[in-house]
Amino acid sequence: MRRAQPLKLSALTAALVLVTSALWPMTASAGLFDDEEARKAIVELRTRFEQSQQRQAQFEENERKALAAQVADQVEQISVLKRSLLDLNAQMETLRSEMAKLRGADEQLAQGNKDLARELADLQRKYKDAMAAIDDRIRRLEPQRVSLDGKDAVVDAPEKKAYDEAIGILRKGEFANAATALAAFQKRFPSSAYNGHVQYWLGNALYGKGEVKEAMSIFRTLVSTTPDHPRASEALLALANCQIELKDGKGARKTLEELIANYPQSEAAQSGRERIKQIK
């Protein structure tokens, strides 16, 4: 905190020097500014500087709140897991105690007590199931490595689950529900490694439900923001298909030419060459 104030004063001083240096030649040569005008200019500059500092402080406060919310969410997830682990541990202790009692009945089992033998086998199965459940819960919270069009990426378990569920809905042909799920994914995970793919499939879902213009906007945004994305060439081909459906042959031809020029070796470009021949 002691270092922040000198930085603000230095920035203000630099700004004042800049204004003074800018006003000096004009004062010396033409006498256009008097002391009152110079004072107003300095006050205005100081006001702008203070407003800039306030905006910066507000931005930092918003970032802090967002980070705090994220940390609180993670803490809650860990708390739930801990409670689950404690419950399972209690169950395991109970099972161990019961198994210990049953082991004391080995002599009876040797005499053919089939009922106790079945009970022991059932307890062993429950113990294995409990251990498998613990491993599964822990695994669900660990980051996972996935392959996206040949590129490896690390995503959190909730991200992978949400993406897989949305794609599963799309594969069923439920375009409206798929569009809703994919849009919700973008809001929930704005920095996810899946986002380029989510954007591409969202465009397809919108196209499937008949919202052609909205799909065009999604495809164009994908190409404009991430031209090196593995799905960029396919997005351009899909965009051209939308334009053809809207009877925009000129726009479709331009899009296909862009596709062929920027992604000449892609499968989408090969399809684009065939498609452009069909446009009148």
C-alpha cells in the first residue's frame, strides 16, 4: 500500500508535465491560454486521471469477487466430498467389524454353514463396492486429459461431463435442447478448452432448429476469433451452406473462396471446390 501512492502521484505528475509542455509553446507564441485556462485544463486532466483510477479499482474489485466466488464453490465441493468420505469410512469400519466377527465363525463355516458363507461373500462384495465408489468420486473431481481434434487438453471433470452431455443431446437430434445446453456451457465455463468446439456445435444446433441467421453469426465469430481452430474450415463451409439456404449465392461464393484460400488442404476446402461449381 505504501508503494501505490507514489505511483499515482508519478502518473499525475507526468500528465501535468505533458499538459504544461503542450501549453507552453502556445502561451509563449500567441498568448492563447491565461492562468485560469491552464488551471481548468489541469483540473480536467486530474479528474480524468482519478476517474481512470476508480474504473481500475472497480475492475480489480469485480475480479476479486469473481475469484472469491470460484474459491467458495471449490471449497463447497471439497466439503461435500469430505462428508461423503467420512460416511463411507464409517460404513467401511462397520463392514470391517462385521467381517471380523464372521472370521471368528470359520469353524462353523468349515462344518457347512452355507448361510454364513453367503453372508461373508455379500459383505466382501459390499466392501469392494464401497471402495470402488470412493475411487470413482475422487476420480470425478480430478482434472482429466482429453484429445480435441488431435490436440491434448486438460479439463476439469465438471467441464467434461457438461460437454459430453450437451454433445449427447445434439447427437439425438434434439437441436433446441442441445443449443440450450451448449449456450449454458459457454456461460458456465467461459475459459474452457472446449469453447471453440462448443461454438461450432452450437452453430450446428441453431442451424438444425431453423435459426439460420443466428447460426451464421456463430460460425463467423468462430472463424474471426480463432482462425487457427481445427473446426474453422468446417465453420466456413457451414456458413456457406447457410448462405445458400438463404439464396445468397454471391455471399456463399465469397465464403467458399475464403475457405479454399485460407484452408486449401482441408477436407472442407475439397467440399467447397465441389460446392462452388454448383453455385450459379
